[in-house]
Amino acid sequence: MRLLLVEDDAELAAGVASDLRAEGFAVDISNDGIDAEFLGREQAYDAIILDLGLPGRPGLDVLQHWRADGLGTPVLILTARDSWSERVQGLKAGADDYLGKPFHIEELIARVQALLRRSTGRASARLEVAGLGLDEERQLVIGSEGEEIALTATEFRLLRYLMSHPDRVLSKSRLTDHVYESDSDRDSNVLEVYIRRLRDKIGRERIETRRGQGYVFRSAP
């Protein structure tokens, strides 16, 4: 899953991004409202964390412009702890959730994960498909016999996206957009290598290749 973190405090943004990456997310950072609005509109993100007090363009204006353009990406806004009016304005402008500053990183991560579950229609906190369970905290797979299968960071991000969209054709470009950060190597051949590694670990029959279209994670292997 790929996130956009919009925060003008460089030190805070770096720390939050590091914690989010440790949880298995790809994270792009923007510290300016104008740049953030462009990135949110032009890049593929699964969720956006948006500070309202931004240089260039206020976060509330950025959010309103996104929603006016039809952008449906889940947005969590960051506000001053005692600013109830900012929270109300943000929710009315189309935010999906809010968190007051200062905050605990564990709560931010939990709220982001909840937004992602809702956006993919998943009610349970545990991601289970076709007899496989994804342990998102430890970033490994639980097999049908209860065995634990270790994953690299990229394998985990890729498998989580595949399992979050079972039985859907996912193109190579879509997968790279949602698995890698903006400055990562997006060579499609690299993606094929990770698909092959996942097949070796969880079974080739679970990930189907659709020639000229992409890949399908099958809910019934």
C-alpha cells in the first residue's frame, strides 16, 4: 500500500514516514500544499495523511480541490488538538478521519489501517484469502497448515495489495504504482521477479498471469 504524507515539519514527516515504512507501507512525502495537491491528483495512493497548516496552499483548500475533482482516496487530516472547528471543517470538506496533534504514532498507524480496510471493503482486521492469512504486524504469511512463511519488505507490500483485491485483474503499472515509492526502480521486470518469488513461497496456482493484462490473486486456488 502506498501513502502520501503531507506535512511541512520536515523532522516530524521524516519520523512518521520511517515508522510507516517499518509497518510495510511505501511513503511519499510532500511539505507544500501546491505540490501535495498535484501529487494527490496525479499519483496513485491508497490513503493520504494531510496536515492542514501548510505553506503554499492550506490543507483544507487542497482537500476541497481533490474532492471537487472527484478524487476518492481516503484522507486522514492532522489538526491542532484543541481546534474542533478545523476538525468539523475537514470532515465537511471530505476527510474520512482526523487526528489531533501531538499524536501517538501507534494511533496514526491504526487509523490508517482502518481507513485502508474500509476502502477495500474488509471488515476484519486480519487479511485472509484462499486459506492464507497475512500477519501485517509481523509481515509474514500464515499458510493453510498454520506454517509461517517469511517475506521481504517488497514481497509483503506486493502480497498485501494482491490479497486486498482478490479475483481482480491488476496490471503491472497498477501494482508498481501502489507498491513502490515515487523514486523507486519501477522496471516491470523487477515486479516479475517478486511475483515469481511469491509463487515459490505460497504456491504458483494462487497468482494467475493474464497475458497482456496483468495478474489475478485467486480467492479459490
